[in-house]
Amino acid sequence: IAWELNVSHDEYRLFKDLLDDLEEQGLVYRQRKGRYAVPENINLAIGRLQVTRKGDGFVQLGHDEEDVFVPEQHLGTAVDGDEVIARIEKRPSDRNPEGKVIRVRKRAWSQVVGVYHSKRNYGFVSADEPDLDKDVFIPPGAEGEADDGEVVVVEIADWGEDSPSPVGEVVRVLGTPEEAGGDVLSILYGHHPPLEFP
């Protein structure tokens, strides 16, 4: 692209930064071998994913464009609130375009609050947040000081690209659900503001 537009050596860094900014905004899509394209021209949709109670999703595009419907089996590891890239595979005349998530650009969640459950060789956390309907697998040694039944904060290490569910590590124990203040902390963490408590 730089060669086609006669971008000079001195201007190349600024030009590259501009391309990166356009990609970050979802206005262009970087393909293999470094090629760029406008998403609409290659049947891609970039937007925020909203997951319904049934488990299906819609990629919200904005700008008065129709949202793209994504069946549950085509969401991959994407969860509610993620910014995703979906490939449009059908354009029915009587309903929304239908597609498949092919990449998660930006995760909505980095930490999850839920109840820790201890098993013989592993653990898992069932999230308190209704928008996140996946249990988080806790490998041996990643449970920290958590005991079975306690409310914990989990840092997500892997969203499941190489495993059937998200994998995380307990980074904070909030206490049992019955303990005073536990519910408040759970709610605050569940809406993921950057919180620090003494």
C-alpha cells in the first residue's frame, strides 16, 4: 500500500501508525501476508457481541447497519461484550445476516467473580455474572488460598482456544457468600471496574 501511494521513507512510520489506528477502529482489516481490506468488501463484520438468553449472539455494528446474527455453535470462545470479527455466511432476505465469529479483537472480561468449587485434581469457578455463562477451569496450584465454596476473583489466562473452557487463576479470595461485604465486592468486581482494596 505504501508503495502504491508513494509514501516516502520519512513518512512511512506515520503511515503505518495511521493504518494501525484504522485497524483498531475496525475500519480496515489486516489479512494474511499483510494485505488490508475494508471489512464490508470481504463479507466481514466488526462490532460488539451481545449474547441472548438462548445462547445465540448478535454482532452490533452501529451506523444504522443490521446486526449480524451468530448461532451459539458459531460463537467460538467469544462471550457477551467482546469485540469480535464475524464472517457473514448468509444474507436471508427476511431476517438479519448470519455469520460466524472468526476472531475476538478485544475481550470484555479480564477478571471474573464466582464461587470456587474444589474437585480431586482440579477446581472450577462458576461465575456470578449472568452475562458470562461459562465455568472457569482452575488447574492444580492455581487455586491460591481458596477453599471450596468461597467467592473468589479469577484472572483469565486462556479463553479456551486450546481447551474446552476458559482457564484461570485465583488472584483474590473474597470470603464465603454469607460473610458481610462479600456480595458487595462480588457485584463490584463483576462489573469489572479497576478496584483495589486494602
